[in-house]
Amino acid sequence: MLLRAAASLLRQADKFNNASAMVRSFASAAPAKVKESADIKLPTPPLQLYGMSASIATLVWQIASKENVLDKVQDEIHQFSEAILTLPDLRRMATDPLFPPIVRKAVIDKVLKDSTATEVTKRLFSSLAEENVLAATFDIAKAFDDLQLAHKKEIYCTIVTAQPLDKMERDEVRKEALKYVEKGFKLVAKEKVDKKILGGFVLEFEDRLVDMSDSKKDEEYRTLVDKLERDLLG
């Protein structure tokens, strides 16, 4: 179904008609026949992702990049994801396989028509609604975020400390955080105070956690003491 959604997205993308090259990465045979065209060139995605949702996100990213609306499309996809989570009727429509497809597409098209969303976003969700795969929105949003991070060459990190940092402490912690940032990427850090960590710091990256807090050290110490006691008594 996601494959058909991708093909539908392409059919509706008037500025990129006859672009069969854009669907070759989705599968060797698309259900919709698309004529060959060698003069269509989309931006190269900054990251190679796998899976059908990721492939659709990549296609959307390429079209949004060509139309220079990347940030706006990213924000709109997240707004739609949030709406699915918070609005029961929309959540049911997105997840209930028995919901009439014609009604689903009509509702989505109506909502989007009255919105200020980009045409890229409107085509995306109209296609997903038509193919009954709106639930894939969350995976598409995650993949789009990954593409944006790679495109901007930014790594996001939350620095957690027991109390607010002064300038010298901030510089030291950022220096430590940079050890986990690939060369050529920019560290984008925000700070959060959590007194429960007692001291030290915690670095929260999207794909890893670096815990250098005093609470972690205390936990490790207590675990070591408990083990020694068991060994001595055993």
C-alpha cells in the first residue's frame, strides 16, 4: 500500500510528471505506469535510508528540497503527526482499516485545502489517505528528520546538569560532547537542569546516552559494593 501511495504521490506531482526514475528505488515494478523521462533531476538525498516509509520520506524530501520548502514540510509533517496523536477522530481515521477510503481521502483533502500547507505536504497526505496508510506518518516523520539532520549536518544533544552551567562549565561540557560528534557535523546543544543526577552531567543524543552523572557513579559504586559483599559471604 505504501508503494501505491508513493506512485500516487508521483502522479499528483504535476511539476515532476513522467518521472519513473523517482520510483525505481521503491520497487522494480510499480502498480502505476509512468513514462520514462531523462530530463527530471531531483536533489540527491543526504542519507541512504531503507524501508518503504523511509523511501517515501526520501522522495518527499527530494521534492521539498527542489521547491525550497524543506523546513516548512518538516514542520507540517510533525503537526500532522501530533494531530493524529491528540485528535481521537483523526487517529481512528488513520488507524482503522475499516474506515471508508473515499471518506478518509475526502476529509483529508478538505482539511488540507483549507490550510496553508505546502503543495508537497498536501500531495503526500492525500496519497497516504487514498492508500489507507496514514498510520505510516510517524515513520515518515522520523525518516524525514534523519534526512534533515544529515542535510544540515547537525547533531542535536541535550546537556543535563544538576544546576545551571556557568560559561566555563558550559565550554567544558560542550568540549566533552563534541567527542561524540562526527567530523564535519555541527553540535546543536540545549541545556536542562535535573537535580536528581546530583552532579556531573548527562549527554542525551538521539541515538545514544552518555551518563557521567554523580547519581550514575553512586549507582555503580553501590552495585560494586553489593557484589563484593555477596562474594565475601558466598
